[in-house]
Amino acid sequence: MSKVVFTKEQAAELKSVYVDLSFKGIALSGKFNANTLTPYDLLTSTNVNTLINLRGQLKKEISSFEEDHDEFTATDYQRKQNEQKKMWERFLYLLIGYKRAQEQKADAEKELKELRIKAKELKEQNMTPEDKIKALEELIKEKEGLVGDESEETEAAKAE
């Protein structure tokens, strides 16, 4: 998979369109399981493939409208509906990019964690017994420093 680049400008535009759609109370309606979908629904409970399908449906509806109507034959209501569809299409486009970037980030974090574990294991394999003892003693001192304050208080309380 190629690297997904989701810029700060795109994030700002996504937030702007999200807020605009949310505050205007505009829901996406069409032929899907729920009667309508809000921006929040799309953000929280859909995956990238679902968003791609929804965007494809919207693009077809927009292009069909533009083929069948021009500025003279479309009513104000039809033009407004088409503009809302264009806004939804842009929102879905940005949301797809955002979700792909989030998935990529999560995958990279998981891979990084695995690489760190593997590096730690390789280092430990190459350590001499003396080095292992030294590392364990350092860990013990570190943990005692964290626990030491509490254990001293507990010991002082027992002495009283």
C-alpha cells in the first residue's frame, strides 16, 4: 500500500465540512440500511469500503443530475439538493483519506512495537550473564525508587 498523505489543510477542511453538515442538520439519505446517515454516523461506524461505495453512489447521482439538467431547467430546490450532494461527496472523500491515514498510523504503531520487542530480544540474546544481572539490578533500583517512597511510609507506620 502506498503511503497515505492527509495534510493539515485537508484535516481542517474535513472539520469544517463536518461542522457545517452537522449544524445544518443535513443527513445523507439514500438506498442503504439506515434511512439516513449523519456525519457522526459516517465518522464513527463506517469503514473505508463503505465510504467508497457511498461516495460512488453520490458521484453517479451528481453526474446524472448534471447530464439531465442545466442552469435553466433545474429548479432552485434541485440545485440546492445537488450542491448538498457535492458537499457530501467532498466530505466522504476527505473522510476516506482521514480513515486511511488513521489505519496506516495504527499499522505503523503496531509494526514499530513489534520491531522494538524484536530488537530487545536480540539485545538480550547477545548479553553476557553479567550484563543481564547488571540490567536486572538497574531495573530493581528503578522500581525501588518508585515503590521506595510508599514502602518507607508503610514501614514508618508499622514502627509507630
